[in-house]
Amino acid sequence: DADVTQTPRNRITKTGKRIMLECSQTKGHDRMYWYRQDPGLGLRLIYYSFDVKDINKGEISDGYSVSRQAQAKFSLSLESAIPNQTALYFCATQGNTEAFFGQGTRLTVV
Amino acid sequence: DQQVKQNSPSLSVQEGRISILNCDYTNSMFDYFLWYKKYPAEGPTFLISISSIKDKNEDGRFTVFLNKSAKHLSLHIVPSQPGDSAVYFCAASFFGNEKLTFGTGTRLTIIP
């Protein structure tokens, strides 16, 4: 089993729809992150959480929200999806140093 | 403001030769640096790291060099193999702020 599992792997949704991306991890780490990857822009941090009661905005949080349901679960929501949120989304968990990433969710907003 | 920069979007190297990927940073508070490798349709995977107390770290074919005065690090892959073809991201963090700041990535293609 993968250390970090993201669902769904691919999703096409319409503008204005609400969508949730889910992430679970088996590493037992407290820190979890959501990133998006866009061509030429690398990985940009959307939200992060250092424990169940701690939620923090990253550099591009507008239009997104998150929920940390448990140590192992961290979900990302787009309340009203727009086309420029079309991207590859990655969830990650981090121990003392390195981060472990899920396989990504390819989201297309049409 | 891009605090971690990878100025080469792509690099092609002959199989068996050395691949050198470069990364520059602007925040002098960064004290821990990592390289990640990403294949298509997969998440990034950790490759190698270096602390600011060192200037070199080696792991098999992979060596990372850190030049703190120049705020520059590089990843050397010797010898390059076809399986090394991937996108490579450098990342940085500092003690007390464990978020990773990523560069924009370099796509490495190894030519057989």
C-alpha cells in the first residue's frame, strides 16, 4: 500500500461545482500538505496542517479550503471550481525532514 | 517572489555522461535542501538532501553540492542512465518553519 493515497486520481468537473479531493497517509506523521503543480511554476503550497487542530494557509489558498479529519486524513475542497484551478494536485506528509507525496489528482475544470 | 529557482527548464545528457542540475535560492535562512525526482503520473519522490553545515552529500550515483556564499546548490548524477529521465525539483526549508519551498523543476532527458 502507498504511504500517501489520494482520491480521485482524475476528475473533470464543471465551473461552479464544489469538489473535494481526499488524502490519507499511513506514515503516522502529524504534518500534511496540499500542493498544486502547474507547468513552469513548480509545486506551490495551498494549505498545510501540523496537527489535527492546526490549519494554515499556504501561498495560494484563495478559492480553496481544507479539513483535517484525523491525523491520517487531510482533504482539500474547491467550493466553486473555476477553470484556472485546472492543475495537478498533490498531497504530502512530512516527518522531520523529507516529505512523502501521493500520486496526484489531475483536476480539470471545464 | 520565487525564493528557490531552477533556471533551466530542461536538460539533455548522453547516457553514461554526467548530469548537472542547478538550483539557486534567495532566502539566507534556508538551512536544509532536498532534491525530488518526479516521473509522469507519479508523485515526487525524495532523492537526496543536504544540511547547511555540509557542502557535499553523496549517495551512490547522486551527489549534491551546496555553496552557501553563492546561495547555490547542484545535483550531479554520474553516470547518467535512461531511468534518470524525469523532472527534478529542488526544495528548501529552515528550522522552525518546516514547509518546503520548491523550485520550478528541470526536465532531464537521458539520450541512449
